[in-house]
Amino acid sequence: MSELNLAEAIPGTSSGVFRAYQRLIAQGQIEADPAQRRAAEALDNLAQALQTRHESRDGLFSRLSRRRPAPIRGLYLVGEVGRGKTMLMDLFCREVAVSKKRRIHFHVFMQEVLRALHKGQTQGQRREDPVRELAQKVHEQNDLLCFDEFQINDMSDAVLVLRLLDMIMELGTVVVATSNTAPADLMKNQVQNRSTMRPYLEAFSAHMTVLTLQSARDYRRGRELDSERWLAPLSEENSAHLRQRFEVLTEGKAEPGFVMIGSRRVVVPSCSRNIAWFSFEDLCGAALGPADYLAIAARFSTLFVDDIPALVPDQFDKARRFINLIDVMYENHTILFATAASQPETLYQSGENAKAFERTVSRLEEMRSSGWRETE
């Protein structure tokens, strides 16, 4: 897979993406950053290509010939946490002149895919290739898909989603994705399955151009922190303080509840209106996944999580669930109040998911800042 030649990016182009990026700098909303500028220029070029294809497809000759449009390589933004990947992708998705476009967190997309395939099975539909049929449907609905936090950890999900995305892009849908992991390193820890995965990863990569965002700064850091939102270390005093804050916000009217996920119930130990209380074990000790966290975040805008422990290497399942939980909460702008064994940066220092946890640390830093959503 060839890397994007950043020297070919043309500053000051006619698309609105680069102009919008420059406007944010001029307004003081973001700082000028050479790495972000190069990414903005590349996204601007992609926006122009999409616009040109759209205009040519609407031409008389194209309508008469019904030829499939020329393929356009997608863009895969990879880099360390907090470097502005999501900000740039959101800017691109908002400004690009494409009507059939969708911006979606990759967790959410995966859950939609699994539900769609499962629905067909439960209804007893006989289909020769359900993945290909779903790919055709997704393509017809989207000329552009923008995925935030592209990450694959489960072998069965990996084969399914990579095959689906290969078909979608082959049909002509363009994909832009952000990730902390380069395509070649996806499923890197799955040593036994790497040979099985290689053809799917190569097919996916063939449709994408990789751009590494090498900014020197984590822009989520350095904010003024709200000391009430993350109480460490674990102690009776901090737990009592967390409980008191919960009682104040719920006006002492909280009671047990539940959230429905399909036909299953996830028990909520205590809740009132849009505020809920869980222990770490409730959320990460049980066999919950992204679909459960998405349902919880959709139901509650504020979560209290008590007793987050130091995560050790043999707790990789709990660590993975906690990473997924924070990803979903961050995406949904959920407010978090918590007690924990230590500050986020020292909570999980070694283990299978320690590298992925760097993103969690960065997000927790932003989520416990005074600028994060005000409580309702």
C-alpha cells in the first residue's frame, strides 16, 4: 500500500475543508499545527475528488452509460491519542459537498452490522451471501462513510467487517477512518490468526491511503481539571464523597432500574432520570460489550462509577471492557464521576491492552476537565 505523498497536497484549494481549517485557526479555536495542516490539505484534496466525481456522475453521458464511477482511495488517519484526528475528520465530513454521507463511531457501525445480519437469520431469510447483500445496501445509502476510532479486536468480527468494507469500497463508497493503529498492525496480537487475517487486511488496505498524524502534542492534555470528577485513591472518604454527590444530583430519589438491550436486561443498581450509579465490577466485571455500553450511554447522560481498581496484566478482559466503556462515553459526551485506585495515567501500565489504554487516559483527561459537559 502506497503512502500519501504529502508534498502533492495543495494548500489553498477550492474545497471548503482547508478553508474551514484555516478559519478555526484564525478564530483562535485551534492552534496552528504542521501535521494537522498536512492532514487538512489531504482531506481537502479528497473532498475535491468526491465533488468532481459527483459532478461527472450527474452528467448526461454518465447517466446514459450507467458506468460505475472511477474508484477513489479512502484516507486512513493514524496517530497517537489527542493529535486532532477526530477533529479533522469531523471538519471534513461537515464541509465535503456530498449528500449521501455518514459519520459514525466504529463501535456503533459494528453493532448495526451484527444486528442487520442477525435479523435476517432470525427471520429465516434464505440469502446466498448476506454480507454481499448488506454491502450493496450500505453502498446505496452512502457515497462516503467516516469512521471514528477504527479498531478490530475480535477475530470473527474482523473477518466479517473487513470483508464487508472491501465490498462496500469496491462498489464505490469512499471510507475515511481515524485510528491509533495502522492497518498493518490491526490484530497484531492475534499471532495464531495473522495468516488467516492477512488477505482481508490487504484487501482493506488496497482501498486506503495511510496518513500518519505526527503532531508532537496531545491536545486533550493541559486542561483545567475538575477535582470532583475523579477521586483517587480508593478510600472510604472518597467513596462517601462520591455517594454524597450522587444523592445531591438525584435529590435522594434514586432507585434500582434496568436498561433493555434487545431481549436482555442490564441491571442498574441505582438511578434517577438521566443519572445512574454503577460499580466498576457492574460494568467491567460482567460480560458486557459495546452494545451494552451504547444502550447505557443512550439512556443516561451522567454515570457514577465507584471502585475502579488498578488494572494488572491478567485483567485484560476487564481492561478491554473499560476501554470500550470510556470510548462510548466519550463519543456520547457522557459525564463521568468516579473513584479510582490512582490517576488515569498510572491505572494500567502493563498488559495486553496497555497501549490502547493510552487513548483512554487521554480521553479521561478531557472528560474530567472543567470544560467537559456541565451536569444537567
